[in-house]
Amino acid sequence: MRAVVQRVSFARVLVEGRVSGAIDHGLLVLLGVGDTDTAAAAEWMADKIATLRIFRDDRGLMNLSVEQTCGAILLVSQFTLFGDARRGRRPSFTSAAAGDRAQMLFELAGNALERRGLRVAYGVFGADMDVESSNQGPVTILLDSDRTF
């Protein structure tokens, strides 16, 4: 799994002009599922997102997680995180998981976050979405369950 995690002061997803998910303070997470990902990868990703210490403490240091700050998560599926543009001009998405499998693992990651007591809002899987956010900091972290950046 791959994720782009942004610390936000707000974020929302619109589908056909209607809000499908919105949060105030928390994390906007764009999550892609690869063709070799497993349930273990979804659990690992949820744990990493929930405990990632990228919020400021009372000394201004990034020492707090979204759990510790009572923040929320806006989880948005994004298969294009598995786009391979090393050759040619058009990305290949052959390493992205097929729709049904991707949706199942995406939902598994969301459920794992909810089980931790986090409030999770969602985009609409497979839909054409408009994502609006205010990246606070800015802070953007890349996560990959298969490798370290």
C-alpha cells in the first residue's frame, strides 16, 4: 500500500458537487492499493497512519499523533499512486490492485483506523472526486508498506 499523508486544518471530498466526506483538524490520506498487498499491509498502514507523530506539541515539536490530538482522517482511494511513469509519457497502472480487491483492502484499512477510535470520513471508491484541503505546515509524508523512502 502507498499513502500520501497530509496534516490539514480541513479537508473535504466532493462527488458530483456534493460533499461525501469532510474533516476539520486531522489527516488527509490518499491511499493506493497494490496488486501484491494483503490484509497485513492494510493493518500496518492503519497503525502507521494512526501513530505517525506529525502534530506539534506544546513546545512546537512534531511529537503527537492524530490519535493524541483527537484529529480525524479523511481517507481517499487513489490507485494512481501506483502509476509507473519511468517509460514513455503515459503512466502504467499494472501494479495497482484490481477494483474489488483494492476496495476490500481500502475498507479494511479504514475499519482498522475506526477500531482505534478515530473518526474516519471517506471519499467514494472509484468515483471522480474533487478533493479540497488546507495543508497545515505544510506537512506531507509518503508511506509505502513495501519499502522505506
